[in-house]
Amino acid sequence: MATQGAEVLVASNRGPVSYTVGPDGSLSSRRGGGGLVSGLSAIGPDTDAVWVCAALGDGDREAVRRADGGLLPAEDTGGQRVRMLDIDAEVYADAYNGIANSALWFVHHMMYQTPLEPVFDAEFRRQWDAYRAYNQAFAEALAEEAAPGAAVLIQDYHLALAPRMLRKLRPDLRIGHFSHTPWAPPDYFRLLPDDVAAELLTGILGADRAAFLTRRWADAFTDCCHAVLGPGIPSGTEIGVHGLGADAEFLRERAHRADVDERMAVLREQIGEGRRSIVRVDRTELSKNIVRGLLAYRRLLEDHPEWRERVVHVAFAYPSRQDLALYRSYMDEVRRVAEQINSEYGTAGWTPVMLHLDDDFARSLAAYRLADVALVNPIRDGMNLVAKEVPVVSDEGVALVLSREAGAYEELSEHAITVNPYDVVGTAEALHEALTLPDAARAERSKHLSDAATALPPTKWFLDQLNALRG
């Protein structure tokens, strides 16, 4: 329990630190990165701030048990005050995997195969109760930690109910909610049971301010409110848009360290002298559309045989949500299609697809630097920072092939080659266009992309929201 209420609070499922338990029972901590970590550090050490997050595993839960009232040791968190919640493991699993990742994520990314799914049965209702309990635990912790009139920034679809719950506990607070995903249009959002859809919307409308990555997602949320709750709802909630950009300073410094240079040398040797590279870097997330990207590359080799032996598709597909069977099956399919392309087109001196399934940030940055073409073709994405990061660190300039369903499309479409993510033939032609761009045109496009990508770096993105919330 905090002895002094915090003036600024952030709430998110994943916090800025994670713990593992060693064989001898010792705890080791690892700090995370990302926009929230950068943003919260930007408010300065003089501002009293607390980050509330969930314990994600056994190491985190042990750290909470050893901590003072759930506040983690400052030496583990870079000086930030972090309160980690030890929510019952079964409640957490039902809320996180059962609702957030298997229902809300699928709705907002419009990924259901509707002849068979979803089925909102009694098991769903049981998990929905767990999602409520998970959100209530966050609301109560925030209410305990906040100073009078404090600003609270609640993050993402995991915590859609928390703003309303917190408002009931602490009506004095300034509450903001930020959605990092797309927001589904009304016809798709209303796949959810009517009462659940209404509860989600009124949960977020408990905030003084609801913010989104793009105007498109903000308008979809407003449309859903009118369709589900009725037109002209007098919620008093302000709607905001903050398009999170790339952290250019960090990326450029990190991309020129020795470990990245070493990986660049290895990648260049694997690609081969004089060959072009098409790079993609993704988690193996269903929405990232990796399989159709591979199919488009195969179509490129079929329709434009002049590229055979002259181009390599460098595909990094890092594991995601492997505790869910559907995600394991998807990773298997990514591997199968890549192997099929290599078997069909590969030669003794040329491997068409270089597929890596193990996470390596330095290698990703090396690929960013040498990419001739970056392929970012999600089915649907709240933003997609890869589309912004590659132009920022590219050595010679990169051509970006970008899905019109990525949030980044709003800012980058003018200088990208844009595609319908379902159109494999159209994506193959876009890859051909990108590969044939003259060097000067590619470099010019890349410069414009980089400028647009860094317009709202994480620190400014966070402070803009905080200042708007404080009004």
C-alpha cells in the first residue's frame, strides 16, 4: 500500500518488469521496453507516479509475495513505483486467454470464422465473470494508490471495464482509457452478446477521455456507442486520437551496436551477393497475415521468374500465445508454406525463404537496416510499429508494402505501396513494384516514411495524453 497517493498512475496487463525464480529460490528481474516505459519515464522523477500491472507467472507472484504491499523494489524497476497484482491464477487465465485474447481480440481484429465461431455459451459467461473480477482488482488497486484528483491512464482491451469501476470508487480522479487495438465496426462488434457489448462500451465511457491510435478506430468506437447504447449518449467522455510513433533516438542508437553489425554480416552472407531482400518481422499472431505474405511471395516467383535466384524473403515470425492451440497450428502452417516454397523453387545456391522462429531483437534491427523491401500486410492492426521502425533505421532506403488495414496506413500510405491484405495476387504485384523502384525513388520514399513515422515518439505520445486528460 502506498504511503502517499500518486499523482499519475498507469494501469496495464503487462508491467515494466518481470521475474523468474532461480533453482536456489532467488528472484531475478528483467525490465521491459516499449512506449509506456518510455512515456512514463518522460514525466520526470519529481512526479509521484505508480504503475499497476498483473503478475503474469510464478516468478511475478513470488515477487509480489515478497514485496511490501505489492510495491516492487525500486532497484528492479528503474526507480519507478510498480504495484503488481497477484490475481488468482485461474481468474487471470479466464480473463486473459478466455475473454481478452480469445474473444475481444478476435472481435476487434474481425478474425472469427463465423459459420463455426463464436459460440457464447455458459463457459463464456463464466469467463466473463472472471474478466469482471480481473478489472475490479485493478480498479480497487488504482483507487487505493491514487492521490486526490490524480490522473489515471488505463491501457487496452484487457481493462475495458476498469474505468467505470474506478469512477464508482473514486469520482474525484481524472481517468483516461487508451485502446492499442483496432475497434470493430458496429455490425461486427455486435457479434458479442448485447449485454456484454453494452458493458464494454459503458466501461470505457466511465473514463473522462477515451483515446485511440487512429481516427478510424475512434470513429468506429463512437459508431458502436450509438448503435448499441443509442444515439447522442450523454456520457461526457472526450474522444482523442494519438498515433504512437517510432522511438527514433533509441532505434538508431541500438541498431548500430556491435551485435547488430555482426548479425548484418551473417544475414548478408545468407542472402548472397547482389540479391535483393524482402523483410518481414512479426510475432506469429493470427492478425499479422504471415501465411498470405508467403503465398504472395510464391506468386511473385511464379509470375515474375526473373526474380528467381535474385531475391530472398527474410521472414522473422516470433512465437506468440503458444499456450493457445490455434496459435500453435498457425505457426505450423507458416513453417509448412515456407518449406513448400523452398522445396518448389530453391536451388543449390539459393534458398528463397529464410524463416526464423526464434526471437532476436538485434537480428531484427540488422534486417531493418539492409531491407530493400519491407512487407507489412496485417489483416487488421491497431498501428503496427514495424512499418514505422524499418524506414527509421534503413541504411540505403526501403520500399514499404503496407496493408490498408494497418493503423499506420493513415500516416504512411502516401509514400508506401499499399495492398488489400487478402489479395495475394495484388500483393505479389506490389512486391514486384517495390523491387523495381529506382534507388533514388526508394530512398526518397523512405525519408518521407521516416519523417511521418517519428512525428509522435513514445514520450510525446504519453505526455500528450496526460496533458489532455488534465485539461
